[in-house]
Amino acid sequence: MITLHHLNNSRSQRILWLMEELGLPYEIQRYQRDAKTMLAPPSLRAVHPLGKSPVITDGEFTLAESGAIIEYLVARYGAGRLAPAVGTPAHLRYTYWMHYAEGSAMPPLLLKLVFDKVESSPMPFFAKPIARAIAGKVKKTFIEPQLRQHLDFLEMSLGQSDWFAGADFSGADIQMSFPLEAAAARGGLNESRPRLMDFLARIHARPAYQRAIERGGEFELQ
């Protein structure tokens, strides 16, 4: 039996969704973020030394990292579903988006989150104007242009096919869901990019996505 070590409002939601798409039997071990720090609890380190989510255990095997988990579950339990055939152009696109999601799309979104926190965090009154000025400058000159560039690229990419890897829904769309959810929450994604907004609407309408939300509980990114 697969166990998903599930942290609220985290990347583990897409692993939950994947298992619902595949119709796999699984159990959920729940963990809650610290209300002040928003960090995962120390108990996750008992499962994996980094104490991050998602993590799955499958028998005696433990695996972390969203992309690795998706590839493992699709390869072992997918029976040809949710991944294009190896050697096809669609599979090359599939591989690209599986790596792009965390390697390219998420870093500017994480930087945006960090510098937003710098602007809003309590600090001595004399330091606040300086910190806010630095954070605002970094966001305006580096982070926000990077976000716009990536969103334009993604909008263009979905003009080539209905899904990221091609005509068929795949694990790459599940992997890409988290950066796009985060972009809609804090990265400037809105109706000005209709293909990306349509992608989010289509995944939200999938029965497996809705079942994952019901089982996983709250999922609201800041």
C-alpha cells in the first residue's frame, strides 16, 4: 500500500491528484504547517531527512521530490497511462515540462514569496523603509520581469496543443499544475493569459482533481 505523507497547502496535493487519476489504493498520513512559520513539522524528518513534502512510502521504499514521484508512479502503476510513448516527440515534451516545473518556473515564484514576506514582516521602524525599498527594487527589476517572461512562454506553449506534452493529458500537466496555481495566487497570472486560465479551469473540473481536494483538505496557496 502506498502512503502519501501529505502536508496541507503543498506540492503533495498534486501527488494525491495523480493517485486519484490512476485509481490507486493509498493511505494519507497528514501533517500540518506551523501557523506562524508556515514550515512543515519536524515529524516529517522521520520519514525523509529533509523533512519536506511530498514524500511517499511504497512498501519499504521511500521517495521524495514531486517529479521523481510522478515518474515512479506513472512508470510502475500507469500501465501506459499519463505518459507518451518513449521515443516520440510528445515524450520529449513530457520530459521537458516535468523538469521545467521546478527547475525554471518555481524559482521566481519562490523569490516573489520571499520578497513579499520581507516587505510585510515586522521589523524595527528604522529598518522598515530600507528593507521595503530593497525588496521593491528586486521585485521590479528582476523577479516580476522573470515572471512575465515565463508566463508569456507558457501561454504561447499552450497555443501549440491542448496539454503541455501534446493532445493528451499527462503527468506533465499534473507537475505543471503547482507553479500555475502559485502564479495565479501570487505571480500575476490572470485573465490576460486566457490559455493558462483555461488550463487551470480544465484541471479543476477533472473528477480526480476534485476527489483529491476532498481527500486532501485545504489547498490554498499564498
